[in-house]
Amino acid sequence: MSCEHTDILKQEDVEKAFEEALKKVDIMLETFKTTFPSPNSNNLIYWAEDNDQGWTQSFWTGILWLAYEGSGDEKYRQAAEGQLDSYIKRLREELEIDTHDLGFLYSLSGVAEWKTTGNKKARQIALEAADHLIGRYKPKGDFIQAWGDINDPEMYRLIIDCLMNLPLLYWATEETGDRKYREIAVKHLRTTLKTVVREDNSTFHTHYFDPETGLPTHGVTRQGYSDDSAWARGQAWGVYGMPLSYSYISEPQCIEYYYRFTDFFIEKLPQDYIPYWDMIFTDGSDEPRDSSAAAIAICGIYEMDKHLKSEKQSTYMLYADKMLKSLIDSYTTKDDPHANGLLKHAVYSKPCDRGVDECNIWGCYYYMEALVRKLKDWDMYW
Ligand code: GLY
């Protein structure tokens, strides 16, 4: 069953929003056939990049799969399928794959295609990506190293975003029967929950470990305002990360932490329900919003609704619908004819002054995912 509709968000609102989104996808499709949109836009316009670096190409492939599943139009399926070879090349030729983000990259390409069409080549490359990903596991500390050379002690850390990379591992165990992927994912999950969450339910973006002893040392931020603030997107990765793990492993801990992450996220929302880029900022701030954080959190709350019925969850659903309504009404590019992105007022990295108050491709993806979740019974790619 698709998510229930509340009075806040009507079926026709969602249908109309999906139609508008498809218009932008069509504009993107004119440019991005063998290339991929940049991670963030410039003046709401993405430029073209190859699939040879970074972590974001698969959001475009995922958008195409969502467009196909939401509309039934074969042109989106063909376009998505046409991209698979670039993911095969990237992994086999090892083009910047020293990252935990293989989960993002291969869930929304290989797994999505396998689940949607049954293409065995897609399944195979996603399994190979899972093999690479477990190569980043650090037994001293029990975590998957986020970035960079796995032998570099300066890089001995995890980041909250990695919760989104775990589904590739759970899926690989389900597909192959080999428990090693799931075991590593569960160890990483438990270490993350032990280290990144503060008493007030806010989260560190990243956490370091001592490479000699494996003991956690300290939490810091990379994309947030300060080490002790709550970077909005990091908090949102936590909100969505919990139902994703729960859907595979059914650990009650995932529900406990889902409540903690989501309570904090909702508590800090400004009046229009779309968070500032860091949750240290609240109403009255001149700081930019991060609409992508809202889109991610909405999908997390909608996913958890399949697994959890409680008063709190019903309240979260109302907030999720309010967030989605706010995105539909005030954050899309439907009145920006020059734009090729879908969702504006997002932030990539404020500290690096990168993609500030622009579209970013994961924001566009999660916005589409939220709409598709409302429109139909959707078998997730995660
Ligand atoms: N995973 C990187 C980011 O959220 O910017």
C-alpha cells in the first residue's frame, strides 16, 4: 500500500507535483544521456559530468527509475538502463571508488535495475560493489571507513551518512545467502549509534577512532556549522537510516534511535517545516535552508510507517506531509523555467561555500522518491 493521505496533502496535490517534476526530468533528459548532472546546480542549472568521481551520479539514475515507475513511460527506463555500463566501467576500472558511498552509487543503479527489470548484469555489479564496500571495514573499532585511503590513519573515522550505504550490504546477504555483508553492516550500525548520538538526540556528523586501539576518540563536523551543532542533512540521514536498517534486520534499537533522531529533527523545524542547513539555526535566521534534508527525512518517516504503528509515528506522518506540502508549494522550480533541477533552496556544503541555496541532485531524487511513495506501492531501491 502507498502511504495514506491526510487532509494536509491531497492525492491531487501529489499527482500534480509528480507531473511538474516529470517536466523537469524531461528537460534534464535532453542534456544528460551519457553524462550525469553535477552534484549541485549553478543558478538552478546542473552541468554535465562523467561517472568517474564523487558520490552523486546514481541519484540521476534513481530519478529516471522513479520517473519510469511513476509514469510507466518506457523512455525513462531506457535512459536508466543506458547508464548501467558506466557503473560497470567505474567499478571495474576503479574510478574513484575509495569511498563508502558505493552504497548510494550502486543501490540506485544496480539494485534499482535488478529489482525493476531483473537484469542479471545489474545484480552482478551491485554485488561486486558490496564486496568493495566491505573492504573498507575496520575490525579495530568495528566500522566502515568513510573516505579516502583505508591505510591512512588520519582517515580513521565514520560518518552518519553511511547509514544509507548499509542497505547494499543487507541486500547482498539476502541475494547471496552469505552473512558476511550483513554482519559488517550490523557492526557498523551499532558503532554508529554508540558514537554519533548526543544526549539531546542531536548527532555528530563524523566520529574518529584511535587506529591502534579502535576506541572512539572524538566527534567533529565537516559540513555542519560547528562540531557540537546538528548538521541538518546528517540528522536526516539518521532519520532515514533507521527504517532502512530496521526493514532488513528488525532490531528494536533502530526504532529507539529513529524516535530520537526524528524528535530532534521535528523539534528544530521552522514555521514552514523546512530546516535551515544546520539545526542550530531556527526561525528568524537569515541562513539558507536545506530542502534536501527535509526530502530525506520525509522518505524516512514514510518508510518507517510500513513497520511501526504508534502515536508518535502518526504525529511524524503529519509532519512529513507538512514538509512535503511545503516543498511542493514553495521549494520546487516549477516557476523557474530556466531551471533544470527540481527542488531549490538546498545546500551542499556551507563551510565550503559549495552549492548554497541551489538545487542538489539528491534533494531532487528524495523529493521524487517521496512523491512516488505517496503515489504507489513502491519496492524501494535501498
Ligand atoms: N553524503 C554527503 C552529503 O550528504 O553531503
